[in-house]
Amino acid sequence: MKSLRPLLLLGAALASSSAFALDASSLKLQVYSVMLSTSPLCTSPVTVFSSPTATEVDFLAAPTLGSGNPADATYNCVIIKMSDLIKFTPSASAGLCMAGTQYTADVCRSDNGGMTKAPDAAGAPTVCTGTDAAPVSDPVYLYLTTNASAGSGGGNTFMQPTSTASTDGLNLTAPLVISGTARSKFVVNATGKVGSDSVSCGMNPPVFGFQKLP
């Protein structure tokens, strides 16, 4: 039997600028676990790591997200169990966003119809709590999938896609390919994802994908 080697997931930011929106200089998530699935529908995932206590990870600071021993395969879905309270810092000032100021946003809450469900779980989804004005931390499952329809409009970021036509989850631009001792970099592109309306400074989802390391 072939021995398995630890998997190392790395996060990295892509340098960029935009005349229409701001970039994020940091994006911090409270991570409980990371799971991988070979299916774009995120079924039958394997757990890379799991902890009852969340660890704060800056996805734009090349962090180690975890290590494990998944088998050689092409993984088309990454599932991150995390708190729905995210922290982000704009790289420049515009509108209500101030450079160097860290903002907290509740991205799954009762006043935006937020709900989540663990992969392959039976029963009804869990409805998120809190509001934009009064955020509350809820554990949620972020589904990143190569399913082309994911995140294309009207879908729920924290719900498992049920078909190739499903818009649930967020699109993963490239799968994680594990082969031999090769390592992959988890790339998070926060180009132009920060901006403000008349109420607050906010952030749209970044672009996620994988790159093979030489």
C-alpha cells in the first residue's frame, strides 16, 4: 500500500489595484475544520483537520490552513467550517472604508435569509442568527466548488450544491490536485472586493483557486 504524505494548504493574496473598488489587505476567518471532496457537489468529503476551537486565519497572509493525509486525487470541492463573522481591512480609503481599519461583518444572518448545512446532512438547514446591526457568531460551512454554476446568482454560499445547475456555494477556479509529494497553494484573490454603500464598509467574496507549487 502506498504511504500518504501530509497535505499542506497555503493561502496567498494576488497583488492588484482597481479604480472602481478597493482591495483587502487582510481577510481573517475563524476556522474550525477543512474538508475535501472529489465531487463538485461536495459529497462524501474527507476531513483534512478539525478542531472544536476555531483558529483565526488571515487568508491573505499565506497561512497554513491545516495538514492531513488525503489520498492522491483531484479534489473539486473544499468545505471550510468557520464562524460567519469575518474581519477585513481595506488597502485604501474610499467612501465609508478607511485604509488600515479592520471591519467585522456577519455574512450569514437572519436579516439576509442566511442558512447553512453540514455536508450530506439530513434534515432542514440551520438558520443563521444576528443582524447587520447586531452581529452574532454562527458556525457555517463554506462550500468552494469547481461547479461552474456556483455563486453565479441567487445561490447560498453556505449550502451544499445539489446539482450541476445549483448556484449554491462559491466557484473554485481550479481544483486541488494531489499527486505524489506535490504541494498546492490555495490562492485567494481579494482584488476590488471591498467597498461601501450609504451605510457601511463591506466586502464581497474573494476569488478562490489552487496553484501547483514547483
